[in-house]
Amino acid sequence: MGAIIDGYKHGPEPRISPFLSAIICNHLQSSSIMSTKTPLLTVYRGSAPGAHYSWSPFVGKLEARLRLGGASYRVEAGSKMQAPRGKVPYVSISDAHGGTPQLLGDTALIARHLTENGLLADLSTLLTPAQRARDLAIRSLLEDKLYFFIVRERWIDNFATMRDGTLYTMPYPLRLAVGWLAYRAVTKALAGQGAGRYTDAEARAFKTETWDGLAALLAEAQSTPASVARRAEDAGAPFWVLGGGQPSEADATVYGFIVSCLVCKA
């Protein structure tokens, strides 16, 4: 993961704790387990495919999950208009006979479908029921709580930067109009969800609490016997969120959220 920090030339300074920033440099080194088979999957990011990392935590999560599961893929821009659930990322699965590609949306459902059909390694087979519950809790903390405060930070607190970053391909007058529509929709959605009803100080406290909690979890995971033994053999070896010898679903989610916050300018 060190390449994420070193290779991104135009991103902002991380807004997470220095400890967490340092830990993720060695957290996920998954390129060595990527499949070399002919890609059957196309990931649609909703943005230009040339960028190494996406502002979307769910794009980063999905791509990390595919790599951890040994699936090769290619990336395209795509759009919400074409997405089966009206949101990105989504994937298309092409068969070897040239039939109509199957479109799938929602990162959790994509991973489940690919796993059930033998296209992706199952990361939960070695987990106990309690470990699966902890894995789910970590994912839910980020996806069902932190995510909405990230949206608030980007689309309300740093609206102009977010608008110009996501809508940069549009002519400026059109960008203003579409940006205002997006701002209005996000404001309404966050008010309904609840994250938009807190004061700035309250929202900041919730975000800090979540990042600090995640940092504590990663510190504990890094110090487990399994993690220590692996790093004793190879100082550059990754450790995993649950502290075991193999990654779980939570690793992909943690990766996606951390990378998203490191590279997003808003």
C-alpha cells in the first residue's frame, strides 16, 4: 500500500492519524496474488479509468476484493445511467462464447455472486462465527456510518472542490448547474439519513472517533502472534484486519476507505 501514498502526486495531505497513515503502507500488498487468467470481469468506476485510485471508497473496496480473491479484471468509466442499481461501481461478466455480458451492482452482492459461482476466492471459509461477526461489524462501521460523514465532508463542507473534481469534464456553466442539483440531493439525503442533522463539531467528533477506533483495531491486528510471525519472516509482509494469517472481507473495505480519503481532494 506504500505505492498508494508515494505514487499519488496530486492528492491532499491525509486527514487521518499519523499512526494509521503509517500502518497502511504495509497493510495490503495484494498484487502478488492476482490471477493471470484472461479477464472475464470489467469494473465500471464511474470515472476515467486512467487514474490509479478512485475517490470512491466502494470502487477501491471492490478492486481490492477482486485482487484478494485472485480475480483479474479491467476497468472502464461506465455511468450511473447504465448501472443495474443506479450506482457505481458495478461489473460486467463476459462469457467465453460472446454472449450478452451480465451486469451486477452493489459491491457486497458482486463479491457474493462471484464467490458463489467460483470466480472469486471465499475469504470467510476459515473464520469462526465470532470472527465473521467482527468482520461484519468493521465493514458496517465504515460503510453504514463513516461513509455518510465522508459524503457530508465532501459535498457540503468542501462542495466546490468536490464539484469541480467529479464534474471536471463538463463545461463550467453546466458544472455549476449539475453541481447545485447534486448538492441539493445530497443535502436532502443526509438530512433523511441523519448525518446532515449534526453540527460541524458533532460530525467531526463522530469521524474522529471512528478513525481512532479503526487505528486501534489495526494496531491490535499488527501485534497478534500471526502478524508478528509473518513480519519476522518478511518485514514487508502485510497484516490483516482480523490479525490472522489470511485476509477477510473487512480488509477490502478498510483499504477502500483509507485510500479514498487519502487521494480525494475534497
